[in-house]
Amino acid sequence: MYQADFIVIGSGMAGLTFAIKASRFGRVAIITKGSVEESSSIYAQGGIASVLSDEDTFEEHIKDTISVGVGLCNEEVVDTVVRQGPGMIEELIELGANFTGTTLGGQKGLDLGREGGHSKRRIVHAGDITGREVGATLLEAVKQNPKIDIFEDHIAVDLITHTKFIGPLDKERVWGVYALNKRSGEIETFITGATVLATGGAGKVYIYTSNPDVATGDGVAMAYRAGAEIKNMEFIQFHPTCLYHQDAKSFLISEALRGEGALLKRKDGSRFMDSYHEEAELAPRDIVARAIDFELKKTGDDCMYLDISEKDADFVRERFPNIYKRCMELGIDITKEPIPVVPAAHYICGGIATDVDGRTSIKGLYSIGESACTGLHGANRLASNSLLECLVMADRAAACMEDEKKNQERLEKNLSSIPPWDELGTVRSNEAVVVTQNWEEIRRLMWNYVGIVRSEKRLRSAQDRLSLLLKEINQYYWDFKVTSDLVELRNIATVADLIVRSALLRKESRGLHYNIDFLESDDKNFKKDTTLKKNGA
Ligand code: FAD
Ligand code: SIN
């Protein structure tokens, strides 16, 4: 049994920032299921949206965010996150983050990129490897901090809830987490008064995704099982431009290319975005993704093309060194030829419902970053607002830890009642094929039936199939010793089910949820969040 003042699950930008900031108030443990470096955060290309130019204002960033969120943004959260942004960027620079600078317009010497849905240039970036730069800076600070312990190769399995493991309680409370040590195969008990879920997104619920393998929605699934409120799971953002190449797994072609003038084209070289939206290539992401999806279905082609070859070759190589290099490795010279692209699942706007400080509906449980649903994004996320949210919400949740420490006495009282993990009656599985088969089936089903364009019939078919799969997976889970693959399978099945159930509740099209049976938005009945809770509404 390990005890810390605060435990954060996840070592992406949200988790690392939280750990650094919360260490002011006590000892922090970071639990992460792979290497501490692995996360979606480190693959971020475009950058971090923030108001840093004299030509920009908080009001404009707020307006762009709310407009893209189509009526579902929590305006208090938007206001808070946008206004706290510049301070967070400054702190990163003080920590050593080396953002791309310029001698042109941008304040503080920063080069500010442009992305879809933004009325101004406001994306702070480090070339096209922003995530890697910020991640390395944060990790360095974490490693030097004697009050932070890192547990790599530990996958959190389930939260330790008071009512399930100790006894009845009026308002549920969490006292830490059971985590599988992937090296020893043992489940270890991590105890704390404040548990923070910073487990990132759930792109792996879909067969085609920009996300790394760790993005299996574990935090959302654990929080749901613990009884937390889950919101807006139907809003899945599909990035319009992932590289289409048989040897490229999940490689993103940043929206920043379109911000610098890249054009979307059909195989025959003709443009199409100007016939879908007045902002053409710089329309919000859902519109571009749907347009590509429509063109693919209409033409029967395998991909569309993104063309930046009209731009000066030196500029392209300097501004997008990582994309240039990766494409070159695959035989595509982006300074001379168009890049084959397709949409892929990229970001989940919904998640564990929190307030403006990251508190969930369960005491002692917080969520920050992509696993949370703060209300910043509403029905659609403005590009590069995610990393901004990770930083600000980590900072805000950490500020609550001084107060959370007061639960120490209560924790001590309950400590001896927290049982170790019980694996009685389970045996080692010799049927790993069940996991592989179900994993593949769920992800394909979600892509085909719950993708960019949805219908009631397909959603209902998905729900029927998922309910059978969930039953089978749960049975398997209780019969056999827990493995990392099984934990992830159970979680993607839970998250897929939450997405489908939420999508079925929304009988309209809004933002990222596009249903051909209800093409219009219906403000009267659906200008509200979709909330799901275990055994509840
Ligand atoms: P992550 O960075 O995903 O970290 C989650 C962490 O939790 C990982 O360390 C993971 O291993 C760990 N974890 C998960 N489950 C468990 C478990 N059960 N037990 C233990 N550990 C667990 N957004 C922007 O704003 N700007 C961009 O330019 C941008 N570019 C992107 C490019 C790509 C390719 C991708 C995939 C996303 C991009 N996004 C971008 C979105 C953004 O990167 C993510 O939303 C953000 O990084 C999420 O950060 P996070 O800290 O919440 O989670
Ligand atoms: C990108 O660089 O296109 C990704 C930006 C984002 O997801 O916010």
C-alpha cells in the first residue's frame, strides 16, 4: 500500500502541470500506464491558443470559443480559462519552454499561428512539435522535484470508493485507486484524500484515430463506474487531416498548415472547401471533417489532398520541420506535392463533469485535461484550446489541494478499512483472442456506426451490439486475472456505450454531433448538456 497527499493519474500536460503545482502543498504521486513521456500531449503540433498580441482581445477569444461551441459552452469557464491563458504561457517560458519567436507583430516576441475558427492569430507554438517542447520542459521540472514520485507502467484499474469498499456514506467519496503494476502483474493500492484523473482522451474507441495507444478513456470509465456524472459524450471531434499512408500510424497533419495557406483538393486538383463554408479551409473543424467525409463518399476516393506546395519551400521546412521530415521519410515532399489526408477521431469534448476548479460530483475526486468536461468546449472544441485548458485547469485544481489536505484526519480514520485488491476465484486467461476480437469489433463498429455522420438506425444497431459485448467483457473481467489489455478493453467498451447512449439522447444536430435524421439544431429541447450517471439519469 502506498500513500500520498495527492495522486494524479496521467502524465500528459494536465497531469504534469498539476503535480508541479500541487507539490507546494504536499507529496504527489503520478501514476502513469506507460512511460512517463507517453501521452497525447507530446504529439501536439499546432500549439496553445492564448491572447498574446496587441491586435487580439480576451473578448474575441471568448467569442470564438463560444461560437464554435454552439450554445453549450459554460461561459464562466470560458471566461476563466481564456483570461488565465497568458499567465500560464508566461510560466512555461519561465520554466524554460522555447516557443517559436518572431520579430513581427506578436507581443513578447512570439510567433502566433492561425487555426480554424479563430478570428485572430493566437496560437503559441514550438515549430510543429509544441507538445514535445512543453512536455520536456514540464518533465524536467517534475524530475527535479523531490516531492513528486512517478509510478510508470502502472495502469489504474478502479477507484477506491467509500461505499463499495468501506461502507455506506451519504455523499460518495474516493480514497485513491487500485493500479496494476504491469511489470510485476500485481494490483497495488494507492491511498490518498485527493485523486485527480488526468487520463486524457479516448480516440482508441475508433479504429482510425490521431491518438496514441494510451488514449482508451480509462478515467471516464473509472469515474462512471464510481458513480460520477459524465457529460456530453456524443461530441467527438474528428480531425480533418491525418496522413493517409499505409506505413503512417496516427500521424497528424496540423491544422496550422491550413492556417498558413494550405488548400484542400480532390484527386483531380480541384478545391472544394469554398463551396462548404465562407471561411473555406479555415472553417471550424467539424465542417471541414464533414466536407471531406462527403467528398470521399461522393467520389469513392480513398483520401483527399492537402496542398502547401505553393508556399516558399524554405518557409514550409522551417515552420513544419516535423511534418516535412515524416512525410519525406514516406516519400512525400510536401514542398512539391500535395499530402494525402483523411479524417480521424481526435478529441472528446465530453467527459467527467467538473466545476471550474476540476471538482467532480464525487468528493475527493478531481478531473483535468481531456478526461474532464468543464464546459469550455461545449458542442465543439476550438483548435488549440485543449492544451490551454490542460494548463489552466491543472493550475486551478492544484490550488484546491491546500484545502483537500484537511481530509487527512478523515483518511487516517478509514485507512485500516480499505481492503487490498481481491482476485479470489479468478484464473489466468488462456483466451486472449477474446480480447483481440472484441477490441477490433468495438473500434470498427464505432467508426462505421457512430462516426462523423450518424443516423438513428445505426446508433441503435451500435447500442444493441455494444450491450452484448459489454456483457461478455464484464463476465470475462470477473472470471480472469486482470491484465492491462483487459482493463483497456473494458474501458473502451464502457466509453463506446456512453458515447452511443449520449448520441441517442440528442435528437438534433449540433456541433460535432451530426445526425441525418435530425438535421437541424433544436434549441428549445436540446440546448443543454447530456448527462449520464451509473444507475441514474
Ligand atoms: P494526455 O496528454 O493524453 O495524457 C494522458 C495520460 O494519462 C497519459 O500519460 C496516459 O498514459 C495516462 N493514462 C491514461 N489512462 C491511464 C490509466 N488507466 N492509468 C494510468 N495512466 C493512464 N490540442 C491543442 O490544444 N493543441 C494542439 O496542437 C493539439 N495537437 C494534437 C495533436 C495530436 C496528434 C493529438 C492526439 C492531440 C492534439 N491536441 C492538441 C489535443 C491535446 O493534445 C490533448 O487534448 C491533450 O494533450 C490532453 O492532455 P491530457 O494531459 O489531458 O492527456
Ligand atoms: C493541430 O495541430 O491541427 C491540432 C490542434 C488541436 O487539436 O487543437
